[in-house]
Amino acid sequence: MKNLNRSLLAAALLCSAATASASILVANDNFVAGPKSTSVKAVTSGEGWTGGWQSKTPDTVRINTAAGAASGALEFVGNADKSAYRNFAESQDGGLLVDFTFQFSGALVNNTFMGLWFGDHTGPNIGLKANCDTGKEIVNKVVVPCTKDLFVRIAGTGGVYLPGSEVVAGVTYHLFGHLYKDAGAGTYNRFDAWLNPTAAEMQSLTGWDASARGVTALQSIDTIGFRTANIAKGTTLRVDDLNFAEVPEPGSVALFGLALAGMGALRRRREA
């Protein structure tokens, strides 16, 4: 009985330490890169990375920092599967939080696309997919116009659209996501997303606006990047204040509760 009690106490303390830490910063970037319209390639702003930003098509992306500004933005003006990508300093295999701000100038057409991807451009994505891709959606078996612009997905194409996400030029939006392995899965299989989340939602990871679920082969994440498509001439998509953080898996919170319940039961037995 004493050994069991010690085991439960150890589990409770371990999980308590994990949950109390809330999240641990993995990497961030506010795109301070020097002169205005700097090429993204090899730019090393931010922390938590191995090497700088890379691009398969440098003409599609740039880091724009006005002279004397405290921060800039990652700007997309063209289309590529790997417009910009970068490696974490340490591989991640637990739950990940991501948040960034998004803004655009110009005009969006159906399926103007900018997805922040994990692992590869076909993996989990969060970002812009204008007008539900086609400008239409099915509601109660009826085809209706669709103006939702922000999405989340686990893999492949399509995705789940965030309600109330018709974006407007010149307005800054805050996207927040939680990518994790749900229900004890060995690979990432769930991605929850919030638009302009409250502080309470970001702390509790509840009240998400959209949740994508599916199957991936992604056990760990070394690389993140951006894919762009269908950006019309004269349109610029901007990302700033990009942050990634590590969080305890939901299972650890459940284990903490189970440990406390077990300790309570043992205490009641002794008192009886």
C-alpha cells in the first residue's frame, strides 16, 4: 500500500510540474531582419532555430522590416509549396502551440492560399484558404455561398473552416492552434484552431473555433514552413509574431487527476 501511495504521489507531482509550466517556448520570430525587403533566404531572426529561413523560390517571399522598426513581417507575393521553411533547434514530438498574426493587402480570389505546415506541405496546416476554396459550401444539403477564409487541417487537401473568418484587407488577425496526438495516438492526429482567442482560451486550450482530425504518419516535427497558392498579382500576404511552444499532452492532465483521485481513495481507507 505504501509503495502504491508513493507511486501515485510521484505521478501527481510529475504531472503537476508539467501542467504548472503551461507551455515552454520552442521557437519564435518577429522578423527583425535589417534593411527593407530583405530576401528571406538564410535570414536568422528569432530564437529556437537551426540556421535561417530557406526558400525553394526566393522571389515568392521576403522579410520586410522598415528602417528603425522594432519588427517586420514575412511577406508572400508568389506561389510555392515551400515559399519559406525553417528547422527547429530541437525535434518536437509532443503537443505544440502555434500563434501568429496575419494581414493582407490587395484582393483575395477563391482559394488564395497560405498555409503554415508542419513536417511537410502535405502535413498539418493552418492559415488562409479564401472563400472555402470554391466560394461555396453545403449547409443542410443546400449549396450556399461561402466567405470563410481561415482553415485548419491534419493532412492532404480541404480542411475545416473557422466560422466568422471572412478577412478584410488591412485588418490584423490572430491565429492560434494546438497540434497534438489525441487519445494516446503515436502520431499527430488532431489540430484545434482559434481566431482572435481570449487569454483564457489560450491558457485552457478550450473553446476552439474549429478542430481537424485525421491520420498522419508524423511522429515528430523538425521542420515548419509556408505553402502559398493562387496569390493574385498585386496582393501581399503578411505573417508576423510567429511563436511555437511545447505543451503537456492532454493525457498527462488526465493522469494527474487519476493520481489525485487514487491518493484520495487511499486516504479515505486509512481514515476508515
